[in-house]
Amino acid sequence: MALRFVKRNVYFLSFLGFLALASCESNETNGLLNEELTAEEVLNVVLEDNISSDVEEVIEDDAALGEVAGKGTESANKHPECVTRTVEETADGKIVTIDFGTDCTGKKGRVFKGKIIIEYVKVNGEFSKTVTFENFSINGNSIVGTISVSKVKENINGNPERSYAINLTITLRTGEVIIKKGEKVKEMIEGADTDDRGDDVFLISGFWESVNKAGKTIKVTITTSLRREYACKYIVSGVVEITKGEREYTVDFGDGSCDNLVTITDADGNTKEITLKD
């Protein structure tokens, strides 16, 4: 999913006069009333999920180094070269600090700052993780809160699976604060048998709620599993349902092609194809 997909002063859609496009840098309210979903809120749904997905990828890269790797500072060969990774052993696991410093560009061009702290705890032969943050931001969007992670080596389909319980407060670089709470499950359906992240393919299910600057709750449910291919920077297929008040909208990410096109549909069946921007 792209972090930014709207250019200033470009309008992409009007759902019976209710949904208008606003620039991702705009502070306008879009003139929408009552419980109507604004373009700014659609943009933030994409942005907040992409931010948490970036954190999830850091966690997954760290897990690839080995759940019980040794002491001290280790080679962060799954992380960018600008990362310092420090390990402290505990009685039942370890604490890993991933320090991005003040300016560390990740694999997908995002700028990371601050620290992600992962506490690994071994229970019944498996590791669970609790993730916290210290002065952490991605592309100027700061993050506090927790992500709890549990792992299953083989689910009912015989595939590795990770579950994420998310409780984050994201302060966008515009100053807007978004609170995001929910759960995601990521099943690796391809790539588990190689060390190359480039061939990894995930199916993602889950739901979350976010509270916008007006105090309104936006509910997001993945109704058709999202397919994320590590080699593509966009979600290639799947459907999410966005609910605000009594109104529902769907966002369809396509048929599996690696492209930046999605289709938004309102409750009355009005649709519009839009182009996502990075």
C-alpha cells in the first residue's frame, strides 16, 4: 500500500456528492457532513496501515536473524547497514534493540529514526514478542504504543503464520494524531523455504479501528485476504471494508497484478478506479 496517493488540488471521486478528493498535505475538511467518509480519512487508513506494515517487516527481518541469537551487538544482515542491533539476554528470552539513529533509509526508501525494542519471550518452545518504541518515526510520522506478536511454525495449511495485536498512536507529520487498535494475521504462502525475502508472499487477514482528529471512529475489516508480495511495493489483491457510522465503503486492490490501481465502491454501488502514489 502506498503512503501517499493523492496530489494537491486533484479530485478523484464524488460518491453522490459526498466523497471528494483532498491533497494529502491539505488541512481542509472536504466539506462533508454527518457520518460521510472523507477522502482524508481514506488516505489515513492507507497511511496508518502502511506505517504499521513497515514496522512488521522490521520485526520479520529481525526474526530471520534467529530467535535466540547470541549476546552483544550482532551483524544486522537483514536490516539496513545504518542499523545498530544490540541483544541483551534475559532469563526466558532476550531483548533486541534496533537503533536506526537519526537518519536511516530502509529498503523501500522510507526514512527511519529512533529505536524499535523487541522483547522475545520463549513459551512452550515458541517465541512471542512485545514491541515498543523510543523516539521512533517513519518518514516523519512518529509512533508510540505496542505491538504484540505470536508465531505458529505451521498453521492448518502447513504454512508459517504470525499474529499481530496492534495498539499504536501515530502522530502524522501534519500534526494529526491517529489511534489505531486491531489485529492482523500474516500467513506466508510462498518463500518460507529460502533465505531470500524477495520471493516471500503473504496472505493477510484482520481488522482494526482508528480514531480521527474529530474523534470519529473508522472501522476497517479485511473481507478478502490481502496478498502482499515482497517484490511489489503495492498490495496486489484483496478487499477491505471501511465503515464510518452507518456507511460502508470497499477498497479493492485488484486481480493480482503488481500495479498501483485500486477501486473504491460506496454502498450505492458507485465505483471509481484511482491510482495510488508512493
